[in-house]
Amino acid sequence: MSLLMVLDLRRNNFTGSLRLLCAQNTSLSIIVLDGNRFEGHVSVSLLHCVGFEVLDLGNNAINDTFPAWLGTLKELRVLILKSNVFHGPISPCQITVCFPKLRIFDLSRNEFSGSLPVKVFGNFKAMIKLDGEDTGEIKYMEPFEKFYYKLYEVSVRLVIKGQDIQLERISTIMATIDLSSNHIEGVIPKTLKDLSSLWLLN
């Protein structure tokens, strides 16, 4: 298990909690558990995976508050928590640099409430200037770039103009935020205007 880099169990009927996802593993980079029946809380053991890039827990029954501590994972690029039972405010993390490489942020179809914190969006540095933006060259997210062969291609499902779309590859000039179908109120933070590479805001 020490060399496991990808855990993709999407669209099964797995149940139970997610307590020890990275308990003894520092090489795990991608976890995709979309479309199961997992419940409970998001495991803090994920902090052991220092090079972690993708977390997709969409379409489960996870009942938790916003895991702001995930912002300390410096390589995290995709965070999908949609269609669960997350609740409470979207609280900012307690460090200066938070979610520095995040490109896809999907909290839709939960029970989040309260106002949108300015500090959360102000930390999305990768949405301000992304790879390839200056040259016009479109690149795609390819984990494990140190290898000379393709091990795994990251794909995600996003709601675009009301349609559930499967993106087979994630462009490095793509940045998306989906907060739809929650109980959020108040004003829209002005920091969103600084996210110059934002491709989709729902």
C-alpha cells in the first residue's frame, strides 16, 4: 500500500466511514469515491498525503462541516464535495496560504449556510493565473509527471448550464466554482472579481 497513488472506487455501492484513507500512506495522490454511500466525516488522515492532488467525494451521504483544514494540502487542485450532507458555514482555514493550487471547487447540493467568506476565495491563487495563460497553450492536468508513461487520467463531472457533464480531461486553464443548491445568503464577495481565470461560476 505504500506505493499506491490512485484510489478510484467511483459508482459502486460501498458503505461505511472514511476514517483511515491516508493513515499509513504518503504517496496517495488521487481519491475518487463519487457515487457510493459513504457516510460520517472527512478523515483528517488525508493530511498524511502531502502530495495530494484530487479529492472527489461527490454523491455520497457524508455528514460533516466544511473541512477547511484541507487547505493546508499545498498540491490539492480538485475538491468535489457535491451532493452530500455537508452543513454549516464555509469557514476559512487558519493559515496564511490556503488552497494555493485549487482549480475546481464544487460544494453544490449540500446544506451549507451563512455568508461567503472573503478569505476563502482570496486564497485561490491558481484561479488568478494558471499554467499556459500567458502563452495561450492549453495543457491538461497529468498527475505523476515524473513518470515517462501515462498512469491515470483525471476526469470529473461538473454541472454546466444545467447539464451534468463528464470532463474526461482537466485543462490547466480551467477554474470552476460551484456553490449552487445550498442555503448561502448575504453578499457576493468582491474577491471573486480577482479570479481572472474563472471559467465557471455557479
